Amino acid sequence: CVDDVKACYAFYKNVLALEPLFDGSESVYAEFRAGDVVLALFKRELMADAVGTTALPSGISQRDRVAICFAVKDVDRMAGFIKGHGVVFDREPHDQPAWM
């Protein structure tokens, strides 16, 4: 997550020459192809809302700075499978339909 999506978008596009998949020049979100990986940049407040840390102080060290997202067909089934292997989640996995 970033404070200035527009500046970060320009850096990743113009300096690192990554392929934009979603234009973040005037947005709160940007997306790039980095080899086989998709790099997404979110406005810091949106990330806090998505991962459930909006009640924490807004300082960088108090809130999450990175999230790894996986697209799966059934998030509840996959979460149950992973929990069955002893994983404990900080926040329950959940659908983000707007991200699809």
C-alpha cells in the first residue's frame, strides 16, 4: 500500500518499465505485470479497510504494508483447507468482488 498512487504508478511505469495492467495515473489503485507476477498498488486507506486494520493508528509501522492475494474459486473452501493444516489467520479470508 502506498500514500501516493499517482507517483508510484509513474515510477513503476516510467522508471522500472513495468507493463501497466490497470492505469493508476488518476486512481487509488494501479496494477502492473512483473514477469509472471501481478503487482498491485493500493491507496493506504483502502488496504487498511480490506485487511481490517482501520482502527489502528495510521502510521506505517502500525498498519500492514503488504498483502498477498490469491484468486480462488471458493474462498471458504480454500480457507478451511488451509486451516486444516494449522494456519491461523489474522483476519478471516473473504471475497473482494470489486477486485475481480
